[in-house]
Amino acid sequence: MLRILMTSLLCLNPLAGLAGDVEIVKVVATAQGDAWRFDVTLAHGDTGWDHYANGWKVFADGQEVGYRELFHPHVNEQPFTRSLSSVQIPDGTSEVTIRASDSVHGWSESFAVELN
């Protein structure tokens, strides 16, 4: 089942992420059999190799269950979406959190995502 779970007004202001922390704009979580796929949209003022969004993680019950490394800057592609499939979520888990990282500021605040 496909669910668009959260959005941010950052989509309306492309300059909102400039020179700051990475922002999680939207998360789509899709059940795929006994696993999950996460499509995470980030906004960040990537300036090049010295400052760019470099990854995001999925946490269930405080434990990391998935990691998506971002291998290069996305200077001219903002916001941008990347996916991670085959994420195993423990039975009975109704919510996960996503945290994103950039190469200067480190990890963002947690972004809660309900799983239904």
C-alpha cells in the first residue's frame, strides 16, 4: 500500500535549504511483501563536494534498519528523491523515523513516519 506520509512547505520555497541543515521534505513508505521501500525527498543547499547531503537512515524502535548513502552532491537537483528497498521492519512496528545527514552539519532531527 502506497502512502504519502508527510510533506513540508519547503517544496514551495527552493531557497529554504540553502547553506543550512539537510531537510526531509517528504517520505513515501511502501510495503513490499515482508519488507518496505522508502522514497525520501531531501532539500539542501548543496554547494559541491565540500557541503552536500550525504545520506539518510531508517530507524525502528531506536535501531537502525536501513541506510541510503548519497555518493555525490545534487547542486542542480533540488529537492531530490532517492529510494531504499528491502528494509526489514520488526513485526508490530507502527512508526519509523528517518534522519538525514549532510557533510558539514551531520544528522538532522528525526522525521516520524507512520506505517499502516
